[in-house]
Amino acid sequence: MKIALTGGSGKLGRSVLARLRGEGHEVMNLDRTGAREPGFIQIDLTDYGQVVDAFLGIDDRHTGFDAVVHLGAIPAPGILPDTATFHNNMLSTYNVFQGARRAGIKRIVYASSETVLGLPFDIDPPYIPVDEEYPARPESTYSLVKHLEEQMAIQLTRWDPELSISAFRFSNVMDPADYAAFPAFDADAMARKWNLWGYIDGRDGGQAVLRALENAKPGFEAFIIAAADTVMSRSSADLAAEVFPGVKVTKEVGEHETLLSIDKARRLLGFEPEYSWRDSTGAGA
């Protein structure tokens, strides 16, 4: 496929770019920053004219795309003032979705966020493992935008039954270099309770995007994308019992099984994490 990737210079974007190109796809990185090279286009995603023009074709670079992967955004709350976060992320996503539609692109995969699940879980989740079935609980302006983006995608796919939009609620993205710090998390179960001790290896983020491009059906679907395990050496059941004693655990969980359920992504997309921090540090499986 010929794929437009926004935000391909970011932490997750670099892994997604490498995976898609490694699978033989032709990928153009559309971002504000990046090296001047044939596969990169500098763009302001808040400018609709630039976005739709880039999707339709760029002289000497490409003549259109088969799919869009949208990762370009302010990546977390607290980086910019709330209003700036809202304006940048909401407008950028509208421009990408609408620009893709105008360009006749029917396959979109984009970064929503685990934050719509209710992070940082200062209020208990309704049950554990959390999944995509309960209503969104945004607790910040950043998360509110992610929720509104999902609502927009629902309506756009209603308008166009051939359009496929997959919203990926990515967990905390990690690179192999980050794993040396993981054993220290064991000292305090509260330190990472904010996202139920979850994470996602960036390389598995790339795999998830690939699976959606290959397998997602028309319509809208939201998916939690996380590693198969937690960041902790302690058992998942013990962590849930200690930190969330009043929350129902809806199934028997494996020793280190993720409490951010990836069952839906496994079932509908064929996603299966290939990487774990334990493989890098020698920690037990």
C-alpha cells in the first residue's frame, strides 16, 4: 500500500514507520519535524489546505495514498496549555479525517489513547481488566479530545459505510532503551497504578497498525493496544487486590497478564504482542 503516516518522527511513529516499510509498504512521513529526505514531507496538520493537498499528491513525491495512519499530535497532557492542546489535536484530526475522505481514502488508523478509559484511575475503573465496553471517562483536556475524536469517527463512518476508521487506545509507549528502569517499579505498586501497570513496546505498536491496515472492516472500532504483560514482576492478581480492593476482577488473570484487555484487538485484528520488557532485562515471564 501507499500510506500517509502523520507524526512519523515521534517515538511511536518511528517504530510504525520502520514496521510498515519493513513489510514492503510505501510510506510517506508527514510531520512538523524530520530529516530532509525523499520519504518526509514537512506539514502543518492544523492547516486543512496543506493536509488535503498532501493527500492528493505532491510533485516528484507521490500521486495519492491508499491509507492514512494518523499519529501526529501533542502526545500528552501538560505539555502545552489546555487550550493549545485542544486546538492543535482536535483540528489536526478533523483535517486528517476530512482530507482523507475528500481524497477518496477509505482506510484510516489513528492514535486515540488509553486515557479515555479513565486514567489516571484516581477513580476506580468499573472492573478489571478494563476493556472497550464501558463509556469513555476522559479526565483531562487531552483525553477529552481523544474522546471527541472517537465520536467524530463514529459519525463519519455512519455517513460513509465504506470508510474504515480504527481508533487505537495505545498504552504508554516504550522503546527497548526504557526497559532498564522497569525493575524499579516493583518498589511501589502505586507508582504505575495510573494505567494499571500497562505499556506497549513501540514495535508492537507498529505491528498493531499493520494488522489494522490488513484486517480492519468498514466502520468504526476502538481497540486497546497494550503489551501482553504488565511493567511489574509481581502478579497481576495481587496488584489488583492490593491497589483496587473494591473493584471486581472479571476473569482469572495470568501471572503477569495485562490488565488493559487486548482481547478485542486479538480477535478482530489478529494482533499478538511480540515483545516484552522481560526479554530485555532477563526478568521471569
